[in-house]
Amino acid sequence: MKLHLKLAAGLAVIALGLLPALAGATSYQPEYTPEHPPHPEAPKGHAYGYYCKGFSKKHVQGQKGTPFSQCVHSMKVADHNSQVSARKACKQFKGQKHVPHGDKGTPFSRCIKGVNQMRREQTGTVTASVVVS
């Protein structure tokens, strides 16, 4: 093989070897930008069950519905009638004792906290939601 053919073949191999390195230096793809930026604050308008997260969903014999469904009903009553106080909306939990598995507060106090949190979020005085457990 002639010398100039060897030289041309060697240069072609070197050029093909450098091509991927040079191509990686500049990006030809547009930068990805999401259509909707992430929300800076918590979403508003939670369902009633959001404020009753700590309540049991197991049925208790002798009671109408589960403690969770009773709490959801209390939230609905308080939401539809602003004249009803949180104490009045949660009256079915009054007199219940602390739950032995370590929840903070009685079911009555947790229901009242949930009603108050819901009302604060509706009026816009709270920017981030607080989980009631």
C-alpha cells in the first residue's frame, strides 16, 4: 500500500475517533422545560377526609358508621353551615377517651382541630396545609 493511502486511512480513523467527543461538546437537543411548573404552595380545596386522617376506618359495634365517617360527616356539617361551631359539629366525639395507640388528643379535640384547619384554609389565612393526626 502506498504511503499517502496509509496516511489518509490513519487520518480517517483519527477523525472518526474524535467525532463523538466533539459531538458531545455541543448539544443539539433543546433543553427540557416542563409544561406546568411545580406548585409553590399546597393545593387548596381538600376533601373532608383529608382532615380526618387519624381516625379509624374500622366499625365500632353500637355506633352508627366508623369514626372516620363520623368525622367526615362533622366536616360536611361545619362546611355547609358557618354558623355551626366546631364544638357543635363534633359533638358525637365528646366524652370519648384517648386512644391507647398513642394519638395526640382525644377524638373530639382532633375533630375540632380538623374543622378549624378546614375553615382557615377556606378563608386563605393558611398557606400550607397541616396534617391532623
